[in-house]
Amino acid sequence: MSTTATAHPILCLTMNPSVDLATDTEQVVPTHKLRCGPTLHDAGGGGVNVARVLTRLGGRCLSLCPQGGPTGHWLEQRMRAEGLDVRFLAIGEETRVSFTVHETRSGSEFRFVMPGPTLTEPEWLAALSMVDTLDPFPAWVVASGSLPPGVPVDFYAQLARRVRARGGRLVLDTSGAPLQAALEAGVYMVKPNLRELSDLCGRPLEDATAWHAAARVLVQQGKAEVVALTLGHLGATLMTADEAWTTPALPVTVSSAVGAGDSFVGGMLWALQQGKALKEAFTWGVASGTAALVSVGTGLCQPADVHRLQPLVQPCAVPFE
């Protein structure tokens, strides 16, 4: 199948979207009132963030997410205001709110992530049914973020089988038991961070040799055709059955780590949608993830930063043992 997806938009599925708030305060301490600065409001959740990045880079995608209550209404308004093509699934409970606080005295960032609304069985089944009815079916389906309460652990595994049956490629960015179940079903691409890959292996991965081997095992076992491993200040690695590439982190001053992983996925999928080879798409993912680090709060990456940083990403081949 061609890597070009210009005829069929990428689908970005977010089962647990949120309204993301970001602010700052001098110091986070117990008991006392914490006087905060101005608050930034953004539409959030893994797949929503991926869609925001894809769209602002000039790509085409369709977003799908549950939506409920006043915060869900605000989420819809914000996503449409950003020019996202989106379909919402009405749910009985209210869309969650999450928030990030930047402590100005120390430079530390505190992230408070809520579990989200409880979805009923008809509600989460409706999400799968909506994916089934897409015609033409997208070449790429991105499923990113946590699953809200009520959604079964094997939801992404069910999605993986449906996407494969329709000839699509599933790109997955999640963690824990839902990630494990989906990998047993098999996906096209998975984007773990080092902690998530260590959890999958059940042991610490203390050096490059260890994490490269762990990523290679996922490919060899047929759990993922591509592993895009993000390593924070250690850079990133791309692993397939035939080749592997690694790159160090670019030297930037970090303003916020919020959305760096989602920006990585969005940048990489944008490049693949343009028909770029996997290795080059990896460089766009690294540039987008790095660009998110220099953006304040929940702002994600900005196109000018992405295009400035991408030429600086120079992957090196990882030898196969």
C-alpha cells in the first residue's frame, strides 16, 4: 500500500479528549491559596493534539471524539475554531478538564490529568461503529491517549483488527494494559516513550543497547511494523524489520513538555501523508516534538519552529546484531 494518503484523510481518534488549562504560579505549596497568572485554554487529548499539529502543518485529517456537557461544547467550539474537521459522538457525562501549572520559582511543571467521563457500552461501541462506516476508509488511523472509565482494555485491540480488515494502518500512542492488548492484536506503528517500553518488557532498559533490542523484539514478534521510540533528552529511535535509525535530542531551551509526544506523531504523520519516506518522516516527527518543547503551556508545536529545526535532525543508522 502506498504511504501517500492525500485521497483519504487521516483519522485521529481520541476516546478521552479534554479541555486543557495551563497557568503559572510562583510556588506550589500545600494549604495556601495559589495566586495564578493568566490561563491558557486549549482543546486537548492525544488524538486531538495530533489533529491540531497535522492541520497547522497543512495536512488533512478527520477527528473523532466523544463529547458531553458544557466542557464538551467548549471543546467543539475550540476545535472548529482551529479549523479541524471533526465528528463528535454525544455522551451522557461531561468531557474532562485537565490542567498544567508552571512553577516560576523552580521552573518545574505540574500536570494534573483527570480520568474522564464514564462511557457506557453503547457509547464506546458507537465510536467503533462510526469508524466502520467511514467511506472511503482512511489510509492512516491514529489512536492516541488514554481510555476513559467504562471502555474495555481491549478497545484499541478491537480497533486494530477493524482497521487492518479495511486495509488501513493503525498508529497507536497509549500506555499500560490497553497498549499491551493492542500490540497482541498487531499495529502498524507504535510510539512508546522509554518508560512505556520498559513497562512492556517488565524490566528497566538502562542503555541504548537494551532499548534498541526491546524495540526490535516488538517488530520481530509482529506486534508493530514500526516502533517510534521517544527518549526525551536522549533523543529518539525508529525501528523496522529492515532498518533502524537514532538521533540525539536537539539542544533547545524547554518551556513545556506538554504535547511533545503528540506533536511528534502529528509531524511524522504529516510527512507520511505528503509521501515522504519513513526515515525523513522520522526527522519531521523529531522536529515537531522538539518544537513543542519551546512552546508555552498547551500550545503544541508551531510550523515555523518545525521547519527551522527539521534540517538539524540527522539520524544515524543503528547496526543490526
